[in-house]
Amino acid sequence: MKRRPLARMRGALLRWDRLLIAVSLALPFLVPFLLGFLWLTEHEWLLPYLGVSIAIAALAFGMRWLARRRPGGGEAPSMLMGEMKVESDPVWSDTERATFRAARDRIERETTEPVAWTELPDLALSVIDDIAKGMGQADRKALDFTLPEALLLTERAASRYRDHLRRHVPFSDRISLHTIHWIWKHRGRAQLAMDAAFAGHRVLRFALNPAKGVLREVEWLMAGGNSSYLGTQMMGVLQAVLLEEVAHAAVELYSGRLRFSDAELLQFQLDETRADKARLAQPDAPLRVLVLGQVSAGKSTLINALLGEERTETDMAATTEGVLAYEAAIDGTDCVLLDTQGLDGTVARQRMLLDEMTQSDMVLWVLRANRPGRAADVALYEAFEAWFAEHSDRRRPPVLPVATAVDRLAPDWPYPEHQMPREVRDRVSEAMDAIANDMKGLRPRPVSAGEPEWNLDAVRSALSGAVSEGLLVQRNRLRLAAARHARSGDAQIVRSGRGLWQGAKLVGGKLLGRWGGSENARPEAGRGEEAKPVPPETSGDHSP
């Protein structure tokens, strides 16, 4: 059992040699101290001096008590938390961000007063369980993750904290671990020396100037109380930061982001794009933009207008057979426009398009402005919302509604630029309101994709604004798809077979090497015996 610092100090002072040294050091300070008291007694200043000292001490303790009891005493930690709190990752989904915010609110409530360090692990496990439930994975508990996930978490955390040390801790790249270990090993002696030096300084200060010494003692009492209070509050803040880091790591674990590194995700992305090449008219591009709508809603015409060239068959009743992909670029970001079959109200077509929507990064929803029948669109959109509500781990792709054939609402189309009659503008606005009312608030951008084109820049601007979100959706989709592939039985069988084959090759190669070495050693030994010269005295041939 380790001895306390006071016990070690008492044991050291009981030794006569150390006691003699302590008395020799303290005597020069104690003598002036006693002489000062004698001077105060002779001049009848002792009682006023003691009264003033007691009054100042009472004032200091009163200020300390008021500081502890004041209503706003808990504001300091929240101010610190504003600078130190752990932020959510921008690539997280809405569900993940909401779960992390709820966990952070609970942590702030629990650490208003510092928690005993022995209780902190239980609180951390409880926070992890709350995150699992908030992300729809109530069956997963703390430490319910694989070894590769733990190693990747360690790698990322180590890299993050290394950068933090280099940026915020002075001389962190100059002090060796040996020096830190030596300081920690002798921390008891260092603390004892610091306490002794501080006590000697206080005695010397009081001996040289008693009045100044008293004021400094009162100041030390006041500062000591406040520093103790602030230290306690700071401990709560540090515990909150630690628990928020735990919550951040739990979200990363339960979201599946730590199943694969960025390099592994890139490989899965390349594997997925090979499947798209079979239906690409142009070389593949990473961002998948799905264009859907009812039959003859103007999807192919809109794609032609966006691409600036005729690359789709727009003169047929059903313009798209299957799904065709066309290479494009949005603000320098490569993408693929996926032209789909039109909605016809059948369940099979709705399922096919819903599957395409869940595998896309952006959705360009084309609705005809002069067509009031939108039951098929509404049914597909409700199925789309229900699917993503059920799969809360998936990031929902942005949906950009576009209303085509606006020119059919205006009898004298086209109009000069910025000179559309008021009644036509009102008619277009009413049509957009009707579509938004049917599509649960999705208000489309009105366009005319035929000649002359009108308001296509609004569609291009909307696509540009959704690119960053589309890339986040793609990353989320690929990561979860890779995780499902890794958990599949076929993948595990292939990995097991590959591991067994590699192990067999390794062991077999070692065994063959040993057997081959032993067999090769025997002929060499035989050849050595045959080549061994016969000594002259035993040779049968003595002729000169």
C-alpha cells in the first residue's frame, strides 16, 4: 500500500538529521516572527492586529461561501464547454446527429457537478447504450464491435490526439517519455520540495513585513478558495469532454464507419462502378443522379437540355427502355444521369424505381405542370419516405422536383424575357402550389425544356447546390453496402477459404523446404566421402 504524502513527511522529519536541517532552515524565519509578536505586545497592537486579521479572514471565507451559493455559479463550465465541446461530424445523417445531441445534453446534465471517477465507467456505458437505442440498434451493447473496428478506431484516435498534442501542448515533441516517466516516478519528492519551498517563502514574507504577510495570506485564502471552486468545475468540464469523445466514438462504431478505411471504401466504389458500365452510353462517373417521373413527363427532353445535345430518344411514346446512363459534369464534379422508365401506376414499376432511388445519390423528379393526375408520383414518394424511415442508418438522397411543360399553361408562349403576363405567372404559381400540396411540400421549379428553353438555370443551380450532399449520400451508401457484403455468408466463406489456402501454402512450403534440405544434405555427404583422399600409409599402391 502506498503511503500518503503526510505520512512520508512525518517519517522523514522524525529522523534527527533531517529534523536538524528543518530547524536550521526555519529558525531564521521563526525568530523575527516571535520578535514581531513581542513588539506588537509591547506597543499594545497585538489585539487590534488579531482583530483585523480575523475580520479579513471572515470576509474572505464569506466571499468564498457566496461564490459557491450564487445562482449563476454553474455558468463557467458552460462557457468552457462552448470552446471544448466535441462537435458532430458533418457527414453524419440526421438520425446520428440527433442521437449525438441527445447524448451530449445528457452528459452536460450529469456533469454539472463532478462525478466520482469510480462511477465514470458506468456512466460511459450508459451513454453508449443510449446511443445504440437512439440509432435503432437496441440489441447492440457496449464493446459489441469487432477487432478490426477497434483497431481502426485506435488508429484514428491516435492520429487525432497526436495532432492535438503538437498544436496545443508546448514542447510535446521535445520531451521524451523517459523524462516524463522519471518525473512521475519522483512526483512525491517533487511535491514535498514544492510544499517546503512555498512554506518557507510564506514565513520569510511574514518575517520581513508582517502587515504585507497578513494581506498575502488573506489573498491566498481567497484565491485558494476560488481556485478550488474553479478546479472542481474544470474537473466536471474535463469529464464532460471525455464522455463526449466516448459518445462520438460510439456513433462512429454503430454507424459502421469503422468497418472499413477510406482506401477500402474506394475499392468497393470501383467494384460498384463496374456494374454500371454495362448500361453506360459514355464512360462511368461516380455521382449517380436518378431522373424519374411519369410516362412522357419530359424526362428525356430535360436530360437533352441539361446535356446540351441530343443523346436520348425523345420521339417515342415510351422514351426510355430500362435504365440508361449518360456522363455529365456538375460544377466540375463527374456524375451519371440515369434515365429511367416512366411511372405507369403498376406495383412492379414502383418497386423498380424505388430500388433505383435507394441506390442513387441525387433524385431529379420530373412532373408535368399541365397534368393534374399525380397519384403514381405520390405513391412512389410515400414509399420512398417510408423506406428511409425504416432504414435510419441510410442518408437520404436530396430530391429536386422539376415541373416541365410550363409553356402549355401559357397560350401565347414564348414571351419576351421578363415580360410574362401577370395572369400567366399566377397560373404557373397555382400549378406549382398544387404539385407541392400533393407531394408533401416538394415545390418544383417550373421549366420549359423545349425550344425556346426557359428557367433551366434554376435547375442547374439546384443540382450544383446538392452536389456536396449527394457525395455524402454516396459515401454512406457505399460504406453500408460494403459492410453488408463483408457480413454475407459467401464473403465469409471466400475469406475462410483464402485464409486456409494461405495457411496451407505457408506450412507446406516450410515442410517441403525442410524435407528438401535434408535430402540434399545426404548426397553431399556421400560425395564428400567418395572424394576423401586415402592416407599414404594405408594405400595399396606404393609405386613411385
